[in-house]
Amino acid sequence: MFGFLSAKGIRDEARAIILKFAETSPPSRNGPNGIFSEEQLNRSLELLYSQVASYALGQRLGIIGRARFAKALQDELLLRGYPAEIASKVVSSATISSLVVPDRS
């Protein structure tokens, strides 16, 4: 309807993406210092970023849609038991690398 996505649709997509991320890098697999294996985390993040970018571009999310999607991603990470610091860093990185509108010049 009018090209707008529902908040529920955005949350559902964020949930699906974070569930896939949690399969490969669940919060319970933190290392002794509370840090994921670097190699495993990098693979998981690459997949997460590509899924986020694909959704954002495919749905042609505007500024508000991207902000809602980023917030939904962060909420889902927190619900899954990721520490707030990790959730914030993951969402910040996803926002920078995947949700920024490509140069249209």
C-alpha cells in the first residue's frame, strides 16, 4: 500500500536475519574473554551484512525505513541474549556497510 512497509514486516525480516546470525554465532559461544572466534564472527557478519543490504535495497527502504530496520536488528540481537555492546557494534557496522544509500551520481 503506497510503497510503505509495515513495522511488522520490518521486524519479521530483522528477526529472520538475526536468527540466521545466531545459528552461526550464538551468544553462548563467547570465548573465555567474551569474544567470538574472529574467523567465525567474520563469516557470520559477512552473511548478516549481505542479507541486510539485500533486504534494504530490495525493499528500497528510505531513511525512516532504514532506521526502523536498524532498530529492529538491535532489538532482536538483545532479545537473543547478545550483550548490548556487541548488539550496538553489529548494528552500527551493518548500518554503515549495508544500509547507507549508494551514491546515485
